[in-house]
Amino acid sequence: MAQFTCPTVGFDLGEQAEMIRLHMKRLSIALAALLASGAAVQAQEAPVTDLTVTEEATTGTRWTLGLGAVAYPDYQGSSDYKGAPLWNVRAQNLYHPDTYVQLLGPLLTTNLIPDSNFRLGPMAQYIGKRGSVHNNKVDDMQNVDPSVMLGAIVGYDFKFGQGRALALEFLGRQDAANGNGFLGTFQAVYKAPLGENWRVAIGPETVWASDDYMKAYFGVDSADASRSGLDRFNADAGIKDVGLNTVVSYLINPRWDVTGIALYRRLVGDADDSPVTHEGSANQWYGGVLFNYHF
């Protein structure tokens, strides 16, 4: 093992690397507890969507607290669905009208750049353990450990006035807990008012996944094939899905709104070809309702 010393201090690279790994593990566990508290633990990479406040804060931080429910596939590639509680906590105008921190279920997003167009901030996403699922063959496979995805968001907003805007963004995150790989999400969102009380956000999204991620969630190794009866399958890195996000909000009054979320994903490439998906469906739907209070 390489070692560098001076008369008073010694640095063992192996020990330093192990300490860093342990610190990252502890951070991941703590962050997982926070993110998992926002919704039921999903054996899913929940789609990324942004719930902005209905009106921008002009002075001081504007808070949003929301509570509702969401329906989502049992696992990635499943044709069975389950429901769970969902909540939304957002702080807008931290030190600029476009800065924010938001926890939407298992997804933490931010913008820390005080700029009206550019956005940049850390993000985190929790993907629960794939263990007990409805499909017997997939259930017989080895469990997939939970992922704590840590990364960043970079984006640019084209603002057209009167509440209309086109947002382009990239979200990149890496599992810091169990080595389940990297995800990169590209999305475009058009936001606009519909009359006095309605707001809509709609746009396409696609997700690229690394080798480690694809093998964890869509691969079938020899042990899994023996346990489940599924054919062996090697899932490689690539685009794993394309889809459409739609969010519609109705402003009940200046303090309250009700928001509906409808998201569609089509698994493609090796994610579609996987025996795990053949046991279910490549068409993945997500739907939810939130009641939000602003103050």
C-alpha cells in the first residue's frame, strides 16, 4: 500500500479512502431517511417533475406545504400498480425570486443561482429496495438494494411574460449508497396559465442509464435465471425510457391549490427487451393529486 509521510504526519491512502467511503455511506443513510419520508418507499425510479408555486414570491420566502396520493408501477417494468401518500415541501425566494429548495416525495431538487434564467443546484433522489413485488418470477430474483442518488441540476428558462416559460434542464445523479449506477435526465417543460385560475406544465423527458443501473434493475444473471426461471439477460447502458410529463393546477384561492400529476414512460432499448419487463409492461404510468397550501 502506498504511503506518504512527513516527520509529524502520516497519510495512508487506503485508510483515507476507507474513511471517505464510510462518511459517504453514513451521509447516504441519513439522506435516505429524509427522502424516503416523503412518500412510500418505491422500488422505482420515480419520474422527475417540478411543481412550482402558483405565484412568485416578491418579498420574503414563500412556503408551500402539500399533501396527497400517488399511484405508480410495482417495479420498473411492472404492469401492477400500487398507491402511496405523497407530500410536497417547497421554499421559494431564498435570496432571489428564482431560488428554491423542494422535497416532492423521494425527490429533492434545488436552484441556488440568483438569476432569472440560469439554474444550478444539488439534487437527491431515493429509489427504494426492489424486494417483494406482485410478479412471482421477479419476486424470486435477488433483491436490488436501495439507491441514494446524489447529483446536480442545470437548466435554462426562456421566459415569455404573463407566466409563460420554456424550461430546458439536465439532471445527473449517481448512487452513493450501493453502487447502482448513474442516471441522466433530459427534459423540456412548457409552463403557462390557462385563464385566471388554471396553470399547466407539460413536456417530454428521456433518461439515460449506466451499465450498473441497467444491470441492477433490468439484468438477469445466472443466479437470477436459476431462481426465477427467466432467461439470462445482459442489460447495457443506454436510453432506458422516453416519456411525457403533465401537471395541471387549479387555484382555489391565493392560499390553496389542487394539483393533478399525470406522467407516462415508455421503456426502450434493453429496458424494454429485458425479461423483467416482459413479465409486465413497457408502458409505465404515474398519477397523483396534491392539495397545496402557500404562505
